[in-house]
Amino acid sequence: VHGDVRDYKNLELGFAIIDEGNLGKILGKKLRIYLNQKVKRGTVFSLTVSYATFPTSDGLMWMGPSQTAGKQYPYLYSHCEPISCRSIAPLQDTPSIKSTYTARVKVPKPLKAFLSGNLTSVESDDTHNILYFQSQIPIPSYLLAIVAGNLVEGSTGPRTSVISEPETIEDNMKELSLLESYVEAIESYIGPYVWGFYKIVIMPPSFPTGGMENPLLTFGSPTIIVGDKSGTNVVVHEISHSWTGNLVTCSFWENFWINEGLDVFLERTAGRILHGEDYARVDIYVGYQTLIDDMKNFGFDSNFTSLTPILKGRHPYDPFSSVPYEKGFHFAKYLESLVGEADMQNYMRHYISSFSFKSASTEDFVNLFLEFFAHKKDVLEQINWELWLKGPGLPPRVADYSTHLVDQALNLADEYIKLGGDASPMNYKEFFDYFTNQKILFMNSLLNKVSSITPAIVQRLSDDYSDVLNGGNAEILAPWYRICISIDSCLLYTSD
């Protein structure tokens, strides 16, 4: 804050920047505003805070032209989750508080900007474009988002569109042509999409994460653009956040599973609607293996393996892992197994409608569940809430992931190892008909047994699946490259 702080009567108010010592190194400094008169609880008034950001702000990422697809213009994007919005704007930076906002953005021509709100008007002068935005639905501060650069937008449906640099827009729109069907699949389970439009920005090549669910402005990694729609499962996950996370938000970061566990539950429900039960079960298996690996890294008794970890002054990002995603999913599936699919769907719709535009805690979720299923006392008595929500370690009960598709992928990997590279398995061509998540499972299975992999096996795999292994699906290639590097065969058996 570099100027004054004024109230709705434009009277200057007192303010102080408070250093919190070691805690401040994590959470930042407090802005405390002293009002010039007593105000009753519930009174609505306005404050104007004059401030500026630093070029090194944690929440703003600046790319040079060389980091973009076009190589001609700079690029800006924000990333506020979990607590970096405080480096962009003086907001109460907690998911328990939601607000609407308006914004005026000025960018040099020919660049454009998009925000996590609706574009309301555009002006221009000789050198700049000036864009005005409004977020009419209250959102938590971590969903405040901006992207600016040489950007174009293309429609993929009545409510959906893709934004990217012009050099990649055609490929991106083709890959994401089914966006509308993804929205409709999730709507069919959970209820209407209330945000109006769904837009996804395919980011420049240097974008370092998979995606971010900003409302009206999902950020997506360019690695999801493969050419055969095999990388778009990430998009279904981000769309699901339109209900779980964006519309109903976790009240505190210790309740992060409210966002992510329920979101994975929605994502896999949509996967079942779009691709069938077996597809969803493969996803469950792959996700569970990731959960085991992450818990091994923490230690199974670690506080960070609980659905409600105690942060105690730690950065909310410290416990970040698959735990809130996967353990939260298994908790939701466990509840579904007790009450039945139809009643769980009814509860989820009731949960969304009850807390829409608000934040919810674990206690809110539990209390609403107890109230909704009060007539099923025999079911409620079976639930060990304490163990599920506060206990460390693996889920007390794991969702059913049994399917021949899992066995098929695991057996094929074992057969390659058994043959030692001397021959291909008789059924090796079945791999080409696998779902993408089966192919990932196959590669992960090989990686888990990398001590048994020889250069001859790598050569055999490279010959059998050259098109796939020289393709663009990052989730398949990541374990493949790790296998190659582990046995020092990377340069021999992969193309440039």
C-alpha cells in the first residue's frame, strides 16, 4: 500500500502494515485499517485502498517472447492458489471469504487480456486496448485470474470456447471440440452450470502446471493437446471444479478435500458417463497407486496424509499431494456405497444447492449429510467419521477398481518383461485399442519394475509402439522417459 486508505465518505483513515516475523515470511504482512467511527456489525460500507504490485509478485508470472509459441510478444498470467493473491491485491486472502469484482485492464496493442470475469466493454486509443471486466458471481481470492498476451478466442460450442496464441488456436480448438459434451455430462449428474460460458486458455509452451480451474478462464497446459483427444481428461477435472471448488469452496485450506476429493468424484462420474464403468475403474486404480506413492513420501503416519491436516503456521502448499484428491474421492465413494448411487447423487445436488456461492467446511459437509440421511440411522452408525476425516494413512476402505482392463494392462507389461526383449507378446497390438488411462497404467507398471527392464526390452517396446512413444501424450511419455533414463537408453530409442 503506497497511498492512503479512504472510506465511503472519502475521509482518510489510519492504517498500518504489521510484520508478523517468521510467520510473515510465509503469510506476508498484515494490512490493518483503523476506522474513524464505530460501525455496527452488518453495516455495509466502502473502502478504497491505493496500492501497487512489485514485478516480483508471487502471483504474477511474466514470460518473455522466447517462452511463447509465437516468439514475438511477452505474456502474463497469474496463479493465486493458495495464498498468492495477497501479492496482487489487498484482499482478505482466504477461501472462506468470497467477493465480486470489477477490473479495468490496459494492454499495449495488439495484445489482449482475459480475466476470471465477464468482459463488459472494450475501448482503445492509438497505442493500447482498454478492457473492462466484471465478476458477478462471488469467488474466493485464489480464483482471481488474469492472462494477457497475443491471444485469440475461438468458439467450440454454444457455451464453450478456447483461447490461445494464434499460432496454435486451430489445433487447440480441434482437440477441444467436445468441451460442450463434457459440460453436459457433468450437468446431467450434478445440476446446471451457472457460470454462463466455459472458457479454457491453452497456455504457452513454458507453462509449468497441468491446469487451474479459474472460473470463466481455466488455464490448461499445452501438453494436453496431443492430436487425438487423449489428453483431455484434465479438462473434465477442471470443468468439474465449476461446482466443487468454484461454486462451493473449501472454507479453509485444511479442508482442501472439499474442493479436490469431491471434484475427483465428479470427474470420475463424468468419465463413467462418457466412457463407461471400466474406464472409470482404471482411473481409480491409477489414482490409488499415486496415493500410495505420495503417502510413502510423507510417511503413512504423517499429519499430511489426513484429509484434514493441521497446518499450524505452515504454508498451505506444504502438504500438497494426491491425498486430498484421492483419499477424498475414496471417502465420497465409500459414502455412495452405503447410501446407493441415486441417493448420493441427490445428496450431492442438495449439497451444491445448499452452499452455492458460499464456502463450506468439513463439518458443514458432515452435518448436511447427517441431516439429509437422518432416516437412515443404520447407515449413519456405520461411518467412522473420525477415522476417515482425521486419521492418517490410507483410506479405511478403497473403492472397487476391479476390471479386466486393469488386468489386461498389467499382464501385458509383465509379458514384455518375461520375454526379455526376444519377442513381442502375442497380444501386443491390443495396446493400440487401450484407453489412454490403460496406456498410462501399462507404462507405470513397467516403471515400477524398472530393475527388470533391459535395453533389449526398451528396444522391443520402441519398435512395437513407435508412434505412441514418439507422440505427444505427456502422461504416457513421462514414465517412458524415466524408464529410458534409468537404464541409460533414452538417446538410443527415442526420437528428437
